Amino acid sequence: MNAEWDPLVAGALAQIAPPVAVDADQILAGALARVPSCRRSRRGFRRTAVLAFAILVLAAGAALAAEHFDLLPWLRTGSNSTARYSVDVNRRFSGPVPSAVRCAAAGRATMFTCVPTTARFESSWQSLPTHVYDFSERIPSRPILTRAFLLRRIDQAEARGIVSKAFAGQARRDVRAVEARFFDFLNVFASIGTTAAGTTTEDGPGGTSVVLVPPEHVPVFVVCAERLHDSLVCRNLAQSEHVPVGAAVYDLLPGSDWQQVAKAPNESTPPLPPAFYRQLLGHDLTTETRLLIEVGTQAAKASGAATAHASPPVRAIPARRKAGGG
Amino acid sequence: MNMEATLAAAPGRGGIADADRIETVYRQRHQEFLRVATAIAGNQEAGKDAVQEGLARAIAARRFFRGSGSLEAWLWRIVVNAARTARRTSAPAVEPWLDGAEAPAHDLPSETIRAAVAALPERQRLVLFLRYYGDLDYAAIASSLGIRRGTVSATLNHAHATLRRTLQEEDSR
């Protein structure tokens, strides 16, 4: 050691930062979890398609037929990895939540408690206990869509040069012309959220990819909006109605009960079925209105205008330890 | 934990710095890594996160380590950079680094020492931390910070002189 050592400086520095005991394994496991080796691409997104719906009704002059619209049947997606739900902007949940929870009863009861856990620091997904969920996001707030709100937005868009004066004028006339009930339906439509999980893959034999899948009955996403002592009260996010703004969404980490299956072609999130529009509007979509929805949805996704948030970053998960490895 | 085996399915394997060597260096020096990162980042949580992030970066980039210097110095550089980034991006330290585990070497309160250290230029702080918390010699510090060995010596001398002067002035009040 050739560097000089000043005892006064050494003593002073030791006083403000003495050595500490640290769990080397925990830091190492956390580092491994950040390495993009065996990754799960989460396509977490929420698509409300409000803009598309507004275009649909405003442009097509559609008559709103449904008196009592039941949303629940339309929250089914038929895909375990896609959760569709509705948000109640009048309900709120706030306060700190743990970064990971274990929900032992997930899939066995409608409502269940989840306890904070650090088990996600395990280095191998096969050594993780079952039903461990990682924090994903909070349910974001959104404005209540009213005639006045839409008119303000049109004014802003025109002022910023986003839309032409002629377009803004026509939109204002349309917004003023539609019946009040239109905004009720618009808010119903805007309350629908969709969150999807990508596949969790790892290298299989011969350079192929295999996909890890959870047991069918175990929810991939849970949403927690209530505290019980040190626990959270949670439920399956899929088909949940009236989810409060600020509720914590967690997604399932691979555990010892996950299985490897052959990789299937990429699936896109299933769109709302035609029957949804039929019940809501009283008739099927015409080709033109369907096209308007597609264009409006794509425009909204591209601009971020109607998407609640951007897709979260790809998150690495602990790689599977190969047989024979330490 | 056999890290290389754990990472065997990772893309980019087969590099010069295999993950097991990184793990070995880390395990030998993990307390020093955490102590230095904590001092740079400003609090223990940020320091821990910086070590974790640095390790993850090193493991992910291990094939880019060409072996021209020591693996430990390469790892130090990555951890120091991660801690500096954490310092820049996080809120100012809201907790003391770490208090109370050792008897003070003199009568000065920790806040005074902290203020004196914080008043040093960043390079002087980094050299001090690597020297006293990381227990690195001149060559290792130079390699870790990408500066000349002579610069390390001069920087350390300046830091010593400034700190001594400040601490003695405070002590005599």
C-alpha cells in the first residue's frame, strides 16, 4: 500500500461513515434481477380509446340506444395475461404500498390479503415462492369528460395549432349538438382500462425460446386498494369494476408453480367485440365508423392523448439456474 | 451462488470477464463498495442501489471488459459512476451517512466533519472515499477514476491539507 494515510482524516471519515454489515447476497440477487438475461416483456398499457369513441359518435351521429349499460360482461378478455377493468374516478386510494407482496390466497377467493415480501430478490424463479407479485403501477386519474371539458380541449388544440380552425369549429358544433347522455356513455367508455403482460421467456434447448406460464387460476394482475393492519386487501384486476384511482397494481412473478410451454405467436390485446358497440349504440358499426375508431385509436396511441401512460420499461427477472449450476 | 451458471442463458456470454470473477471480486470487497457508494450517493439506500446497479451493469457488459486493467478497478469505476449518477438524480441526502458505530476520534460533531468533506471539490472527495473507505492504493484509485497516478497523489495531498486545516480550526473553537 503506497498511499499515505492521514490518521486525523481517517478518524474523521470513519466517524461519519463507519463500516456496516450488509447482506451481500441480497445486493447480488438484486443486481442479477436487473440484468436482461431472462426477460419478461410487459406490455402494460391502458387504452381508453376515448378519442376514438368521440369520433365515432360525433362523426357518425350515432344514436345512443342503451338505457342501462352493464359493463361487466365486456371486461372479459379470454386471455389470462390481459386484464380489462373499469376505474371509478370518484374513489381514491393513496399512501405508501410495498414494492412486492405475497398473496397466498390469490385465485382462491374474490378478495384476499397480501403481505409485503422481499422474496423477489431470489436469484432463481424456481426458488421463488408462489404468488409473489411485483408492484407495477398506480391506477392513474383522468378527467371527467363533460361538454365543457371537451370544448376547452378543442380551444386548447386550436390555440396550439394542433387542429385547424375549420376542424375546431366543426368539432365545437358537434360537441354542442350531442345530447347530454352522450357524455355519460363517453365516461363509461373512458373508464375501461386494459393492462397486458408480455411473455416471460427463457432460452430452451437448441437455441429455442420457451415461455413460462402461471397456473390458469392464478391472477396475473392483482389490484390493492385497502389496508388491513400491515397487509393489503386485493383482488384480481381482471374484470374488476370501480377500481379506485391510485389503487396499486401488482403483477405476478414467475414462481415454482410456473410451467414451460412452447412459444406461441405474439398475441395482441383482443379488441372490444362488435357486440359491445351494438349494445351501446343500438346497431352494428358501419365500415366507416369502424375505420374511424381504428384511426382514432392509433392516433391517440401515437400522440398519447388517450393513453393513460406509456408502456413501462422491460424488466428483467431472475434467470433460471441451469442444472448443475452452483 | 454460481453466477455464471445462473447467467448461462444470458445473451453475450463468453466474454473475458466472466460473471463468476465479478462475483468473486464483489464478495471480497462488497463492504468497501457499499461504503464508498454510500458516501458518494449521500445515503445508504442510494449507495446500496448504486452498488446493485453497478454490479448489474458490469455483469451485462462483462464481454466488453478487455482485460487491459484489473477487473476490480473496472468494477470500481462502474460502481463509482453509478453512485455519482445516483447522487445527481436523487434528492439531497436526508439521512446521515451512517452514524454511531465507531467512537469519534476527536470531539468534533459529525455534522461539522460532513460539512467539511462536502465542501471539498468532487475529485478530492472521490479520491478520499476510495482511499479511506475503499482502501485502494494510488494505482487502483487512478485506474478507477481514469486519472494519472500523480494526479491522485496531488489530489489526496490537497484534500488532506484542506480537511486537516478545517478540522483543526473547528476543533480549536
